[in-house]
Amino acid sequence: MAKNANLGAAKNAKNDEFYTQYADIQKEVNAYIEYNPDVFRGKTILLPCDDPEWSNFTKFFAQNFEFFGLKKLISTSYAIESKKFKEGYMPSLFETESPHYDIDKTRTHGKIFVLDHDTNASGRIDIDDLEWKYLEGDGDFRSKEVTALRDEADIIITNPPFSLFREFVVWIMEANKQFLIIGNSNSITYKEIFPFIKNNNIWVGVSGGSKTYIKLNGEKQTMGNTCWFTNLDHGRRHEPLKLMSMADNLRFNKKLKGQQEYMRYANYDAIDVPTLDLIPSDYDGVIGVPLSFLGKYCPDQFEIIWRSHDIEWAENHCQFYKKTDKTIAAKIRAIDKTWRAQIPYFLDENGNHQNVFQRLFIRKKQ
Ligand SMILES: C[S@@+](CC[C@H](N)C(=O)[O-])C[C@H]1O[C@@H](n2cnc3c(N)ncnc32)[C@H](O)[C@@H]1O
């Protein structure tokens, strides 16, 4: 057990060490610029959890400093000695050839890079004007030092360590900052994150789908389960899904062939919609949709009520939860140990149950 826990911790630490490609940053950020060309104008951007010497976040924002009209760019890195995964570290030539280089601090201190003026009199502010020094501490985003930089910044942008994702989001939200960050798509169901999603304080970014990251050894790794999270507005959030009426879906959509009506859950008074194209445009009741809905969510069109699989909410707050009769529950449990009362399920006329994947419960905006 202890051995497994150690292996798990090492895997998590190693899993934090992957780096975002320039093209992915560019694609996502451009969508916000397209929606609001002044989104970054006069703003201070902080890029924490970065490695400024070669991070594509630093490169991208430094290169676009003037185009975006930034006031200041700050980027910080985390000391190698504080990382759980330390293999393969070499200080860069940029650092060792700099007059600031300190052989003691290089492994134990984080670094800060700042760009806010034309240091080399080239007539423009760009990546060559970045100034750097060691931080007092190791660059942990939770440190006083980096927290003060957070407070100074208007917008926080990064791909943070996934193992500290919940803490990172709370750290941003408690300071009421704007942000654009990468996370695991499953994090939307975390109890620290989901209430923000439900209340439209956090939403999913624009470019979905699988992304390729660069690992420490330079190899590429494709991950299908990451997405951008943000509270910066973008155009996709204002494009309603194009949907057909319930009657037309039942008549024309092949996925409902042979069905007279939409499936209803045994334990929630709601219809089940397993794919987004099946969402009826004219249904006023509660609809259960897959989590992928968030990638198409337009808050002017639907409201998010809550998510399934949450027993506390189902039993204490849900107006449309139908507690399963004790005898039926015992029968189901006898054949399915994984069954839980809060998981949406169907029950056929012979008493056979079928569990449904995690759903978001949504309702059409009136
Ligand atoms: C997923 S990587 C992304 C790096 C970079 N932002 C990028 O996308 O290219 C996250 C980085 O955060 C660092 N990190 C881990 N724990 C940290 C902490 N407590 N504070 C700051 N950075 C941390 C990791 O070592 C890792 O380099």
C-alpha cells in the first residue's frame, strides 16, 4: 500500500512536468483578442509556474507585448530543489552566462522575469528586454512573494501543476483575478471548482480537443483530457447551440430510431440526452447532458442546475431527485456492487437497471 502510494506520488510529480506548445497558446489567446482586441491593453499579466527561459507562455506574451498593449509581463519559475521530480536539470546558458548567475541559488531559488520597458534602446519592447533575478524563495505560487505578484497582476495565465490544480484555482479566485489556465477536463466536477462553473464564474475556453505537450526529455505527449479554463469572455459562449425540437429529433434523428420518447431516469425527474445534438430546443423540463456540454455552453441559452453523482446535493437540495425504493435498491445492489443511489439510471419493465455516465442537469432559459 505504502509502495503504491509512493509510486502514485512520483507519477503525479512527473505528470506535472509537461510543457505547452506555442501554437496551442496562440490559438487560444487569439480567440480572446478576436472577441475583444483590448482584452490585454494596459494590463499586467503574471505567468506563474513557468520556466521563463524557455516557456512558450513567456515567449508568446513577450513577443506580443506591444501588439497586445501590455503594461507589464511577469513570469516566475519554481526551483528545481522544490520540485518532486528533479531529474535532468541543467541551468541554461542564458542563466550561467548572466552576471546574476549564482551557483548556490540556481537550484534552490525560483526566478522572476519582468518585461515593462525598452531596456536595450531598440525602439520597441520585446523578448530581448526581459530582465531577471532570483526570487527570495523557491517560486512556489503559494509563497508570500508570488502571492504579492498575483495581487499586483490583472490576469494570471499558465499551465499550472495538475497535482495542485484545486489549490491553484482557489488561489486565483480568492484574489478575484482574471485568468486563463490549462487543467484536466475532469476537474470540472471537483467540489472546489464546480460551484464556480455552475455560477458562470469560470467557464471552459475555446480550443477543445486533445493537445500535445512537450515532456522533459523533449518527446511529445498527446493528452485528450485537458482543456482551458477561464473567466475571460469569448465569442463561443455567446453562440447558442443550433437545436431541433423534441418532435423533430424523435422523427428524424437516427440516434433515437425506434424510440417514441426520450429516456427518463428512474431516480431523477429528467430526460436523458446522451449526445449534444439530441438536446431538444423546446423542452422546458430538466435535461441530463454529458460533461462535454460545457465546451458548447451558451449561458444565454441554458442554465446549469447542478451535476449528477452528488448525493449531498441530490438528497438535500435537488427538487427533482426521486429516492429509490428500499426493496428496489436492495435488488439492484445484489447484482451491482458499484450502484449508488445518486448515479442516474434507467429501469426497464423487468426491473433491470442501467447506470448512466456522469451528467450535468440543465434547463432552457425562459
Ligand atoms: C504542467 S507544468 C507547465 C509548465 C509551463 N507553465 C508550461 O505550460 O509550459 C507545471 C509546472 O509547475 C511547477 N510547479 C509544481 N509545483 C509548483 C508550485 N507549488 N509552485 C509553482 N510551480 C510549481 C512544475 O514543476 C512544472 O514545471
